[in-house]
Amino acid sequence: MRVLVVEDEHALADAVARGLRREGMAVDVAYDGDTGWEKASITRYDVVVLDRDLPGMHGDELCGQIVSAGGTTRVLMLTASGTLADKVDGLSRGADDYLAKPFDFPELVARCRALGRRATPAVPPQLVAGDVVLDPARRTVTRAGRPIELTRKEFGVLEVLLAARGAVVSSEELLERVWDENADPFTTTVRVTVMTLRKKLGEPGVIETVVGAGYRVPAAGG
């Protein structure tokens, strides 16, 4: 899941980003509204965690820009004021959810995950390919009932491939969905991650390489 955190308090923005990355999300950060819009306009984010009181473009305006641009990006608005009137005002501007500061981090994670599910096509609670079962909520993977320990990036790659339901996913798309803007587009990190993921999943192989196109996990009967 790709997330953009737009928050002018640098320490808070960086702390939120670190925490979400530990939860397996790919996170970018903007410290003002103008930079937030620049990033949101060129990258497809699942969720934007948006502070209202931003320098440059105000958070309310940025929310409106994201909503009017269409797409599937969901907005979680943050604010120092948690009154009902402020909540109603934020939601009326197109925000999908609203969280008052200070907030409990586990609640922020849960809300981001819920919005992320709404930002992507509906998928079953568990993603299955043959005897491989991935549970996004529990962050677990098993094969033939045997638990498989994956890194956050390996889990993210497998989740994207399984959610594609047999479609080919390019290395560029995996880089965009699983890593963040700091990833080098010319790096071999995707190839290396897929290689280690294959080793952990074992035989028979689950992930196919489609030469010149990317990777796929064949759907049942595919």
C-alpha cells in the first residue's frame, strides 16, 4: 500500500512515516501543501494522511484538489481540533475519514488499512494461489499450512502479485506499490526481492517471470 503523509510538523511526519513503514507500507512525506499536491498529482497513492493547517496550499484546498482529480486515492484528514463541527466540515470537503490530534498510532494504522482497502478493487480476506495463503490483516503467509517468514518487502511483493489475480505486474509497478519515492528506479532490488521470495516459497515455483513484462502468479486454472 502506498501512502503520502502531508504534515508540517517534521518530527510528527517522520515518526508517522517510520511507523507506517514498519507496518509494511510504502510511505512518502511532504511538509507543506504545495509539495503534497505535487507528489499526489504524479503518484498514485492509496491513502493520503493530510494535516489541515499546512503552509502553502491549505489542507482543505489540497483535499479538494485530490478529490476533484478523481482516481481512487482516499484522504485521512488530521487536525488539532476534534469537535463535531470540524469533523463534519472536513468530511464535507471530500475527506474519507477524520482523526483528531493527538491520536493513538494503532488507530491511525487501522484507519489507513481500512481506507487502503477502499482504494483498491475488492479482494477476498485471504489471497490464495494453490497451497499458498496470504492473510493481509494478520500479515501472515503459509504454504501447505507451514508458516513462511517474509520481510516486509517480500510480503508486499507477494501481496501485489496475488491481488493481481493472474495479471502480469511490471517491475516498475512493484517498485511503486511496495517501495517509495526514494527507491532507485534502476536498482535490481525488485529482482533480488523476487529471487529471495521464490526461495522462501519453495518448490514447485509460484512466481512466473514474463520476459520483457514482469511477474505473475497464475490464477487457478491460468
